[in-house]
Amino acid sequence: MPPLVGHEHVRSVLASALARPAQAYLFSGPESVGKRTVALWFARLLNCAPAPDCGAHGLGGEAPCETCLSCRKLQSALHPPHAGHDECPRHPDLVELGVVDSKVWISVAQVRGLQQEARFAPMEGRWKVFLIPEAQKLTEQAANSLLKTLEEPPPRQIYILCTPSHASVLPTIQSRCQIVRFGALETSAIVDWLGAQGIAAERADLAATLGAGRPGLALRLAADEKAWDLRRRVLDAAARLSESDAYEAVMLGEVLEPSAKLSPDDKRTASTRTFEVLTLWFRDLVFLKQGVSEDRLVNRDHAEALHAAVHRYALDGLLKGIKALQDARAEVRQNVNNKLVYSRLMLALRAR
């Protein structure tokens, strides 16, 4: 397993509460910044049971030993079941609740299933940990049902909810949780972390920059050739947008629109990544327009295309383009027709 990167303050706060942890936590911060990874680290710390002579921290320490059976079982939750990272079975005292199949939301039926599981005491560890990595996807009915459990949680149980913003869950749920805020990490720390996993320096540097302080995203970008291909196609289209007429802009939207063969969830993911790449392109154009040093550009490997495009835009047009991208992301989350979203967006992004 790659070493945990960053969030030293958050981990220190959690470790200091080991003797009397809160019964519910709300981890709030950007997507892919490491909230779920830290939650699983905390679950290992809570249940760590090293052999007396192994020299590890164990109960009351500042870090899980990572070698005891409990740690290894919980560590396996970091990887998909088919990935072959760990032969160790999953820990029976970790219950993770997320979106299933092609659904968009976490249903009340799923929460009721969690509540059935909550009737039972921990089987192997000191604590039973319930983890909801995308708590913002709870339906209102599901959130209200979960609230009943958070109001009177059974003993030796801890609930960890992760969300991009604490405001995306009900205020009543916020009030029952200890809020833990996660911030973006330093790019240099992510570069070193990627390099330690054998990723070439040039790719690690670019992936860390594109990840914008989010190690999970940086790692996916560094390892995923499809992500690099998507970025190349999006940036090629962005460069052409600066000199396109309305018809050509709409055609570029059709090129970038996710395939109709994808599931609704995969379409949303593809659109989100496309809009992130476009947002960083327009951010770079704003920087160039304002005379910022080229060292601060994200897409430094496309500097020539950026310089060719920037003189075709007014600063106001670039800022409106970034706003149009924010609106498009919101529309995709609301299941607005993809073709309509992309057509309107490309028209808004072309230089005029």
C-alpha cells in the first residue's frame, strides 16, 4: 500500500482523541483529497492490536502498526476486491455505505440495512466503524433515517461521513458530528508521494499540478492512460475553440460529449473530468492575460497553444467562460440533457 500523504494535523487530532473518540465525525473537504483514506487510517488506529514484541504503536499510539491482523484486514478496504493487493479478508467491523449499481443517491433502504448492522456489537475489534464516503448523496429520507441513529448511537460504534462541504448535509446531521476539515495538499508533497510509487518525475509533476492539491486525483491521472488521452482531446478542442465560429463550437461539443453507451454515473464522471480540464485551461489563460509567470501555469506542456489562444479573448470573456463551466457542472449533477449542456457551454467558451 502506498504511504499516506499529508493531513498530519488532522491525523494528530484524531490520534489525540483515541481514548474518547467522538461517536460521529463529518470529514469535509475537496473530492479526492484523502478523506476516505484518512477515515480508514483512523479505523485501523482504533482497532490496532499489534503483538507485544513488534514495537508498533497499537492502542494509545499515534499511528496504526499496519502489520497486525486487524490493520491488514482494514487496509484491504483501500483496494477493490479484485485488485489482488491483499489476500487478507475484509474486517467484519467496517461497514461502508455508498451508491450502488447505476444509482445516483444513497437510499433509505440502504440506511435501514446499516441500522440493522448497527444492532450488533463489534465482532473482532474494539470499535465498529460505519463509513459513508459520499454522504452528500444521501436522499433526504435516508439522511433523516440516519439522523435517528446518530442521535443515539449504540456503544462502541463510530460513524464517519465524508463530504465535499459540510453544508451539503442536513444541519441536524452536522450538529450531531464533530466536523473535521481537510484542505488541499502542497503540490511538492504530492510529487514526492507519486515519485515514491515509481511514477516518472515529469508525469508526477504534471499529475500533481493537475490534481490541484488532491492526491487521489493526481494518482488516478498519473496511472490512467485514458485520463491522459481525455486531457489531450479536451485541450485540443479548447485550443480550437478560440478560433471557432458558432457551428464549429457546437461540433466540438459533440466530440467532447460522453458516449451514449456509458452509464449515467460514468457520463457524469466523464463530464466532470472534462469540465475540470477546461477550467484549468481557462485559468491558465486568465493568468497569461494578467501577466502571471509561466511557471504558475497548470498546462505548461501546452504553453504554445495557450499563448496562441490568449490574445483572442478579453479578460471578461475568460471569466464568463469559467462561470459557464461552473454552471455546466451543476447542470450535469441535476441530470440536464448532455447535448444541451455541451452545446450551450461550447458557445459560451468560444472567443468573440
